[in-house]
Amino acid sequence: MIEGHRISGSIVIVPDDDTKRAIAYAGIRRIAPVLKLCLDTSGVPVVAEIERSSCFPRYDSELVDGVLAWRYRPYEKDGSPVRVCTRITFVYSQRLRP
């Protein structure tokens, strides 16, 4: 798992207030978008793309931007840095308003 090698960037990426209201208005309690993340040999994200949308385009965009800001220690195989890819599931939950 890539998490152990991340050295910077916040893992807390929440929807903006308008999107939170839209989620509530839609009657949704939980969303779990999935992103594909690929790192180059220096640990910099080179691919961050939505594989399963949150169904809220602005939040999807915030997730991609947030993930692209992450930095990692390079992964190595046999002592040489390698490119790696993984998938990340973000889970966002909120209470429904009465």
C-alpha cells in the first residue's frame, strides 16, 4: 500500500460547502469515490484520475487536485526507484438533515 511512503499532502479532502449541501439535498449519507494514482520514480504523482465518481464533479476535481499535491518517498525494487500505481478509495459521510 502506498500510504506508508507518503511524506506530504493532506489525506483529508472534504467537499466544499456547496457540494455538502448538494449531497444532503440528494439524500445521500455516504460517498466512496475511487481514484487511480501513479507515481514516477521520484515519488511525484503523474496520474490521478477518477475511476469511480462521487457523482459530484466539483468534489471529484478537488480529490484529483488534492492527490496531485501529495509527495512520496520513492518506491524501490532491487535497490532502484520504480514507478508505482494504486487505487485509493475516499469515504465521505455526513448526517442527513432532519
